Amino acid sequence: MLNYTTTNKPNELWRLVTDDNGERDIFITAEEYSAEQAALFERLASAAYANKNIDELNYKRLMGSVEINTDIDEALDHFADLFEQFKQIMRDDIQTRILKGADYIDTHGALPTAVKRYDKLCEDLDKLDGRWSDARQDQTN
């Protein structure tokens, strides 16, 4: 996750970038930040939809919610909320599948493939929670 710092100029963020040329300061506007976050969000949501981690209705709703903001505070809040919604949708899907798996195991017995699938879903939920545990943390210092 990139860390951004507000500057004394309205609607501008600063971040330190390290690449092959060393470290350098980058100043971006609210529009540029929004565009970067929108592109990242679209890649993540499209991959989740392609892998059947979110359904079509939620995918379309989330993609329709992406907007480019001209105010930096609005942009930061918008994308924090959007990524939180995305996380919750994915979390709800995994939890539903875990419950269905537990019901299947209770009904049909602990078949090795069912238990393996159930354990994988539990791991996926733990990974999701671990990756996104600080999703609502303010990105500015």
C-alpha cells in the first residue's frame, strides 16, 4: 500500500517513490490520486469477478460507484469506503460458502474432499482478514 501525505497546497498529496533511479518525491493532485485508485480498484474487482469471488450484481454496483474526485479529502474517504465495501462483499461470500460447506459436511459426513475445501475456505477468510486488517486506516500523516 502506498502511503500518502497531505501537503500545504489544497487538493495535493505527496508520496516518496523508490525505483531504479533511487528515491524521489512525487506530488499528485486529487484527480491523479482518484485515477490511480480507480485503476487499482477496477483491476481488483475485475479479478474477483473473473474468479467468481463476487457476483455480477455486486461487481456492477461497485464499478458504478467509482468516481474521480477533485477534493483530496473526498477522494481519500471515497476510496477507503469503496475498498471496505469490496472487502465486506468478498468476506460475506466466503462466509456463506463456509456455512454451506459445514452444512454439507454435517449432512454427508467428513468426506476428504469436502473437508479439504472447507479448510481452504477458512484459510481464504483468514488471509482476507490479514491483508485488509488496516483498510480503514487513514493514509495521511
